[in-house]
Amino acid sequence: MKLFIVESPGKVKKIQSFLGPDYRVIASVGHVRDLPTKKMGVNPPDFVPQYEPTDRGQGVLNSLAAAAQQASMVYLATDPDREGEAIAWHIEEALKLPDARRVTYAEITESAIKSALTKTRRIDTALVAAQEGRRVLDRFVGYMVSPVLSKQSADRLSAGRVQSPAVRLVVEREREIRKFKVTVHYGVDLIFDNGWKASWQPKQGWLAEDQEYLLDKAIAEKVASVRSLKVLDCQESSSKSAPPAPFITSTLQQAASVTLKISPKEAMALAQKLYEAGHITYMRTDSPNLSQEAVDAIRSWAAQNDYPVPPKPRTWKSKAGAQEAHEAIRPTHFEVKEAGETPAEQALYTLIRLRAIASQLEDAVFAVRVVSLEADVDGKPAYFEAKGRTLTVPGWKALVAVDQTDETEAEADNPVPKQETGRMATAKESAILTKKTKPPARFSEASLIRDLEKRGIGRPSTYAAILENITSREYVKIEKRQLVPTVTGEKVVDSLLNRFQFFEYTFTRQIEEQLDDIAAGKAEYKTVVAAAHRQLTGELNLYVEATSPKCPDCGKALRHLVKKETEDQKGYNFWSCSGYPDCQVSFADEDGKPGARKEKKTPPVSEHTCPDCGKGLTRRTGTGPKGPYDFFGCSGWPQCKRSFQVKENQPDYEAPSKKPKNIGQHPSRLRKTR
């Protein structure tokens, strides 16, 4: 028996039917190991991740181990991306499989699966290292920055390497909208027979050089009174519109949001179902190009169904940084018009199928007519322009009317008839247009994904998770399909801005490029994560220094020291000067801020003196981490650290010091020594 391990249980039945009784197909159900949940799990100087089985993963590993012991060969057939490569590596490591083979395929069809089995390989450790790098960098920000952010702001806040820049985009857009000042201005349309329109061009002679809009309504009313116009020119031309590229992950999410009104998370869940059922190719991809096999299939389908295609197949240039590990998203069988078990799956399948087919069809061609007209307004010329276009060759638009990712409204048709130059045209009526300048539009889920992709923030597999993260944490809310920042979201942005490099858009893109370099074998995991850790540590120190209350005595930052009380030790909660022991000022805590000053309780100095420095000794008694203590210590501590046992209520100068290790130390020091 041969063991074939996939990620999703949804694939098992179909793949098992392809492979037959000589194989056993079993699912890992995603990740089986991860970094620990209660600590960072990766530390300098080596930055080797400390993995442990997930709660669900331990049981899965036990089942996989039992199955592997009975198998003559183990195939690791997890998803064909970095995440899938990492899952395969974790299984191989946890089960100690020295001879396991990696299998990848972009579609769940019998031919693809069997072809993949003829091209097996070893785990690509560079891809695994890139995935580890992403996970560790995310962990740094989450575990190092979030606690400090919460502590310094006295509010529960969290930061994320890509989550926070996404929130920043939404916040900055909202603040642009708030600052925007509306300008009311005017225009004029003249309407002619058959309903075609000509628009006044006030910039031609009616506005000053530095003037953008007509603000005087009286002038617009005067221009709107004209009815007789001279035709100055009638230009006729044609324009072509090429089809949009097949869907990649980001454009599929955008189109699903714009056209189907569903969230990116829901779109990816539906696409996963279609992929597992064998209806579409792998849905996490950043390549807009199709395989030669797919192009041939589309051109064959087009020929059979009388759809014209261009002489050469179309290709598209990928965006900078694209990994292009897999072709664009497409149906596995173009002749299948409907697929999916639910109406939502079927709608998404139709979107994917028509987009892929349309991408290889002929351009749409429009006949364009532009008419220029002139009217006299109190002896001053007023110029109008009428522009219309008519679809003459449908091309790809016979299947898909518009680019489904575009949220802008299509221009209304303007049936401009052919005009003879020099002839007069008579307007039937006019309309004075009262216009208002519009502020930037709020982000929708679709437009935020488009902006993140343009800036190089995140990767195809992360966009849905980013949106889910920022909305579930209530840093951003969705109102009428628009993203609006919350007060908490704005607080996070203000706390991070100009303090941390990971919060800068360009830095986020550079990190993505470095992760790509790790995957390509051009950079080392340790070099990248060590540099990020070093920078973040320095920035955190500066952040704490800048945002902490200052000591009234010496001006240094006050530190909030908190320890929960346990059965064995007392807790504490107070503020102390970071200049300790030189400055020993401390304050009570009041709602996360320094309160009343705490008077230092110093034991009285006895008549006994220190043989080293001559200062008086103080007797210290109490209970510390090591239990009860009773000793004489020099009042010159910490400069003089001599201490003596007690013998008959006197310092025993002859016996060696028995002072407990941490007695007399400041709580901030206690933390570091434990």
C-alpha cells in the first residue's frame, strides 16, 4: 500500500477514485505543527523555530504515523505553494520519513494527479524557509510589539506585520475624507433631437488660468440659454478594448466582492470547494497567464462556438514580485458550463469560466464620433463637445460585458449622429448641472485588496486573512460595503506611526521581496529574520522611552512593574524609575498610570558599621522568593554589597554571608534573574 497525504479532507474521495486500491489517501487537515501559543517560540541568536503539535495536529500525526508504518511509499501531496510545502515538511519531520516524496499538481483531475506521480521530488527547503520567515516575522511583531503597545497605551491593542499597514491605509483614507472641502461648481448640457448631448467646455475661454471650476451660476444660466450652434468639426475613429486577464487570487476576490457581493473570505471558501471537486485549477496564484494546454482548449472551444480569436494567443505581464508558481485560475474543463453544489459556487464558477474564455477572444471594437460645436453668448464664443461610441465588433464582450473588478459606473450611451462641418445644429433644451467635488472614496474590500497588491503588501494567500483580521479585531468596520476605521483602529495607527519600520508601506514590500529571495535561494533565513529582530528591538526600546511617563526627580522613563500574586509569592503593581538604583523613586499604580508617590521604607541604621566602607549596617528581615530571611546589610547598598549573618542579634563578622540571592533587589532585577 502507498500512502498519499493531502491537506483537505474534501479532496480524499475524488483522488482515491483516481488512484485505486493500491493507494490510501488521507488528509492532514492543514497544519499539524505550529509555534507555541503561550510564548514567542523563536529566539536569538539562532532564531530556530520551536514547533509543537497543534491540539488537533497531535491526533492527526498519530493517525498518519500508523498509516505510514504500513506503507511501502509515502507521497506528500499538500497544496502547491509555500504553505503546502511547509506542511509537507512538518509531516516529514514529525514522522521521521527519510524517503517520502513530494507531489504537486494544480488541478484535481485524474490526468494531473497521475502525471504528478511521475515527477516527484524532495521537499524544497528554500520554500519552507520562506514560509518560516513569514511566520517568524509575523510572530516578532505580534509577540514583541503588541504587549508593549497595550501596556504603553493602557488599552488592549495589537499590531501585525501586514495587518497594521492595512489598517493604516483605511485610517489615512478616512482622514483625507474628513479634511476634504466640497466645492460647488456648474456645468451645462445641451440636448438635441434623438437625445444626444453636448457638454459645455468652460475651460476654453471662460476660466482663469488658475481656476479649475466654474463657480458663478449666473454665467452657467446664460450659457444654457443658447439654442443655435455651429458645427466646427466631426471626427470619426475607432477604438479597441482588450479583454482583462484571467483571474488571479486578488482579482478573483475583487470580482467576487464587486459582482457577487461576497467577502474575500467567502470567495476563497467557495473557490476551495470548486478546486477540491475538480472543477477549477488551484485558486492561490499570482500568475495571469494560462498554460498552453488551457489556451489550446479555449481556442478549440471558441472555434466550435463561433467566437473569434486573435491570430496569436494572449499573454500578460505579471506584477513585480509575482511568484508565478501556477497558472491563472480557470476551469479544468471549458466545455462544462455549470459546476458547483450551491448557487454561490455555481455563480463563482461561471465568473471564473467566462473570464478565462474571454481572455483569449478578439478585442471589442467601438466606432467613436466626436463633434465640436460653437455658440455665441453675448458676443463671446462658448464651445461644446459631444462624444459617443457604438460597439461594432463585440469580441470578448459577447461573453463578459465589463471587467468585473471595476467598481466605477459605466458611461451612459450618447448616440451622436454624424454632423456636417459648418452646418447649424439646434438644441431642444438645456440642463444646468450643479456639481460637487467628491472626496476620495472609502475603501471597499475589493479596492483595499487592489491597493495592497499595488503596494506589494501581502501575497495572494493573505488578502482574505488580512481583511478578516482587521474586521474581527474591530479596527475596521464595514458600513454599506465600505471600510470605516474604528476609534481603536485609529489609536493603533497613531501609536505606531513614525515609530516602527514594519508600519511603513515600502518596508513591508521590501520584506516580501526578501521572503521571495529566501524562496529562490538568494537570501538566508537567519540573515533576514535576525536583521528584522535587531531593528524591532531597537525601535521598541525607543518607543518605550518616548511614550513612558517621566520621573519627576531625574527625568528618566518610569516603568510599570506588574506581577500577579501566587500561592508562593506576593505580587506587585507599581511604577518605578528606569534609572534605578541611582534613582529609587516609585509610585503607586492608578488605572495604568503613575499615582501617589511611594515613600521608601528604609530600615534604621544600627550602631554596627561595615568593615569595608565604614557605613552603618541595617538589619533586614522578611520573606522573599527563597523564603524567610534575616541578615545585616550595608546601608551603602548597592555600591557596597557586604552582608552578614545574625548571631545573637549581632552581625557575625566572622561567618560568610548567607544573604538570599534576590533579597533587596528591585522587582525589575528579579524578573531578569529568574
